[in-house]
Amino acid sequence: MQTIDTGQAVERLMRFLSIEGVTGQERSIGQEIIAALKEAGIARKFMRFDDANERIPFPTETGNLIIELPGSGALKSAAPLLFMTHMDTVPLCAGAVPQLKGRKIVNAAQSALGGDNRTGCGILVTLATERKRQELDHPPLTLLFTVREESGLWGARNINKNEFKGIKSGFNFDGSTANSVIVGAVGADRWEAEIYGHAAHAGGAPEKGVSSTLILAEALANVRKGGWFGKVVKGKKFGTSNIGPVSGPTGGPAGDATNVVTDFVRVKGECRSHDAKFFKEITAAYKDAFASAAKAIVSSEGKSGRVKFSARTDYHPFHMQEAQPVVSRAKSAVKALGLEPKVRVANGGLDANWMVRHGIPTVTFGAGQNQVHTVKEWVNLPEYERACKLAVTLATMQP
């Protein structure tokens, strides 16, 4: 079993947890990772930021951080490997104050902690540090720290694939238990409906108006009646859907006043499935429901509403076979730690969705995270330490 300096690994994690870096604002944590690597004796010339942020359609402070470490010793000419994680946290993590409590890290502030995914950052920096400290033999290693994972996997989506040529195996750290070998995940659409009605005085002549709020209610009632909301099962097909924010034209509340028939509502939602075609079917059901509702609600003057519906695929589903080399290596590394690998698929999106799409088969492991995206979030240190050892094992084991 690989050994690591667990004390330093935990201190490193505490250090990273104290750096704020919500999605789209990753510059500070990126610089802190670089500082930690330089302190470990890794030359700055091996580190760079890419230009993914220039292709992301939302303000993003920096590109993905990429560390390229040349191979060493007997394995220096072996096939290169990719290790990855994401730098950003959800906005709820702003203001986190990490605190050691026994074999846990908890939060002294009323916010989420940020273990998702500062644990991954700690694991990758620990890997880089230990291969240097212990002078370990390993193949060429690329460490990828992505941006804007939490807001749509944008960093992984926008890598320059030419910069990763020759890499056929990837390992992503993002989750709970180290022995989880995640080989697949759902795909998802994100959609938005802009509902246009007609304003009228709600007391004097409500019949002359067309309520965009009522169109929304009618559409959602029909979606639910058709079995397309929440858990969606159609024969052997399975998926999920959900409604997110409902707002007015500037992002505030929909509607101006109770005495005015609301003439605009914006609503956002998502549809997911492991079946690449089925989540598109769910999205289509929503689109049809909105279009029908807009036509069904007509004013006394014969006016109806209209809906502008748009959708995009955030990420595509994937499912790797256990016989694939990357999965076999993952299972062998978990067993080398004395653990039993639990091969499974995830119902949420991962950076691995896009890496597989880019042609790099990528397995995802847990990293000690618990109750993420909540104010009760905490980090399980024994699991985090196991994940650190797992990363070193993956990087140094014979092909």
C-alpha cells in the first residue's frame, strides 16, 4: 500500500478550504494551488492556465489550470495518465470557515464548506507532492483543475483536445467514498421558457389580458398529468425532470403588481436520463406543453400568449464497460488499498461526462465529501486520506 504524509495532506486541504472560489471566480484558488506546488519543489514551467474561459458564455476569471509532470524512473515512457478535479464551489460556500473536529472537517460558518471540490484539489496536489518527495516512478502525468463545473461543466467542456493527445486514461476525484468506481453518468438538457402574455387591469378588465403566470400553471399541470415531471418512467425508459427559478424579465419576481395581469414570466428547468434520446423526449414534452398552454388561454379580444422555448445539452450520458483498461486499472488500485471496488453509475453530471465525450475514458472516485451543497457539509478525513493514497497508487502502479 502506498504511504503518504497524511498530516500534510490534511493541512493542505484546510488551506484550500479557506480560499473562496465560487463558480466563475476561481483565480484565487488557482493561484493557491500553484503556490502549494511550488512549495513542494515543482517548477512553475510545468504549470499553466488554458483559455477555456474565453469560450465559456459567462464571466469566468480564469481558464483551467493544467500541470504537466514528465515521467520518472522505470515508468517514464509508459502511457500518460490524466488526473482531474474542479476548482470551483457552489455559491453557498462563500464565507466558509473550515474547522478540524476529530477525524472530520466541519464548518464554523453558516455556509456550505466547499469540500466539493477542495478535497479533489487537495488530492491532486498531494499526488504531485508525494511523487516529488518520495522520488516515485511514474508515467507522464497531466493534472487538470477545471473551472465552472458547478454551473454546467463548462471548464471540462471547453478544453482544447489537442492539448491532451495521447492520454487514454483519466481519473477524476469528486464524491464521497474512495472505493466508488463511477463508470457512467446521466446526460442532461437545460431549458428555458419565456412566456409572453398581455397585460390588462386585473380589476377593471381582466378578461382583456392573457396571464403568462396562468400559461405557466397550465403547462406544468399538463406536464405532471402526462407523467413528465419529477421521476419519469415510460415503459423501460427512465429519467427525471425539474423546474428551477421562475422570474420576471430582469431576474426579479414575475409580475409587477396584483392589479395587473402578468404579461411575462421566465422559467428554467432540466431533464436528465442515462438514455441519450430519452432526456430529449422529456424536454420535448415540456416544449409541447408550453406551446399548447399558450394557445389555450385566449383573451376576450381573441389574443393568445406565446412562448419562446430554448434548450441546450449540458452534458451527454456515458457508460464505460468494466473490461476497459481505465476501469480495470481503477479497480486494481482500489483493491491494492485493501478495499472492495464498488462499480456504479451516477445520476448527476460529472466533468467525466465531457472527458469521455472528448475521447478520454475517465473514472470518477469519491474524495471524502458529505452533505455537499448544504450548510451541514463536512469532510470525512479517513476517506480523504484513502483517496490521496489511491491517487498515488494509480499513478505509480505498473500498467
